[in-house]
Amino acid sequence: MSACRDEDPRIHGIKTKIRVVPNFPKPGVEARGFIFGPPIALAIGAKFVPLRKPRKLPGQVISEEYILEYGRDCLEMHVGAVEPGERALVVDDLIATGGTLCAAMNLLECVGAEVVECACLIELPELKGRGRLKGKPLYVLVEYQ
């Protein structure tokens, strides 16, 4: 379910605040999604489980390597952070090619969680990342052309 409504003045206001910085972000998963994940988890009464680049999380982790438009990367998650049968919402700041969201879904599903939906602040629809999400619903606030 996409919720981008360009006619809504609130959405237009958000789009005018997006600043494009050349050569940023650097290739790879950053922690920008952490701005959105914890408050959403708190609001829906869920736990927050961080998925990070290699060697950013302490303790025992499982990992998922994936391909990006500019190379390869990897996500890690704490062992035992998610129990089999738990429902999960994957939240990130941006969906481009869908590689990061797919890797997150794979990590969660390999430990038995059910990914029910994904949510991103920004979608770059011309990169067709939505099509890689195995039919999972994707909530997007802003489509950025």
C-alpha cells in the first residue's frame, strides 16, 4: 500500500526539505533508519531489533550478504533477537533497488519471523525495488523522482 500523495501539502513540504548531497551516503547500510524504527516500535507496542553493518553489533550475530547496484554488502542481527513466529515490520529510510530490505527480510525469515510489511520514508520508484519484496506490502511516505 503506497501512501504517496503529491497533492497533500504536508507531503510537498517534506519533499522540499530533502537535500541531495553528492556522493552521500557512502555505499552500504547506515544507521539512518534508527531515527524511525524505535518510535514506530514504541507506538505499535513492538520491540526494536537493529540490523547493522558487520562488526557494529556486540555479541553473537547472524548475517545476510546481498548485492547492491554498486557492489556487495552485509547485514547482521543479534542471535535470539527475534523468536520464531514473531511478526515483523521492516523500517528503513529509503528503498532504491530493494537489496537492503530484501536482506533484512531474509534475516528475519531465516529465524522464523513473519515479515508482514515494510515501511520507508522515501522510495526511488525508477529503481524498481518494490518489485523485489516478495509481494510484501510497502508503505512509503514520499516517492522521489
